[in-house]
Amino acid sequence: RQQDVGATLHPEERSDEGSPVWDLPQGWIEQPAGGMRLATITHPQSPGLEISIVSLSGAAGGFSANLNRWMKQIDLPELKEPALEEFLSKQKTFKTQGGLTCLLVDFTTLQPQEDLSLPGMLVGVVEIPEQTVFVKMTGPLSVLNQNRDAFEALCQSLKMR
């Protein structure tokens, strides 16, 4: 279903108390949720762009394991300590509108920017008691670069019902 431009899903549209809600950036379209996903979001003017919002219980398999799994998805080699720690220290952390702490992991900083058709990924990670929310944007580097600010705005809009 298409969301109104910049609209927030109304509480009655998400039934779970304590579930995350967010504001869609202008022009983005929320598709029906399915499987583990709370939402799949696309933008008709950005071919190849896909955003998924997933909430998993607890630490969701471990942060380092998730980072390295995502890196494999975009053909990057695994990072071992201390390189992983150094990479994470350069990532942005901010408070969302709902007062949650979000770590924005930008894997594009590890990729050569000469070939903007390469697949890339940005992930917003919000750890709250009993669950971890992942907001993951994938697509060609060129599309990610064009949508970086809107993605960050989506992550900043996160709050819990």
C-alpha cells in the first residue's frame, strides 16, 4: 500500500505495543510487511533501492556477526578485531525523535567510489530492551548516495509505540 507523502503509519495500523514506528521520507512507498520484516520501503525514482525494517528479539545473533554477514552480502571481506572496532568508531551515532540511540553503519566508506554500480548498504541499528531494530538500505552506490539524507531522516524518526 502506498503511504501519503511523509506520512507516519497510524497506531491502529501497527498492532504490537512496543513496536517501532517511523515517518516515511517524501516520495518513498511502504510495501506490505512479510516474514521477519516490519516493512519494505522503495522509492519509484530510485531503481534498485530497497529499505527493510526488521525487529529481532535480544541481541539478534550478535552485532559483529551481523556486520560481517552484511559485508558478505555486498562482497566486502570480513573485518576482524581491531579493524572492526576501528570501522565502528568512525560511524555516526545519534538520538532519534523517540529518544532512542541509533548507530548508523555506512558500509559505502569501505568501498571504492569509482564504480557507482556496485552494491552498497547503510544500516541503522537501534538496541532497546528485549529487541534490536535494523533499518537497512541496499542498492547501487549511486542510488545510496542520492538517498543518504532521506535514509538518515527515516532512522531519526524512529520511536516506540
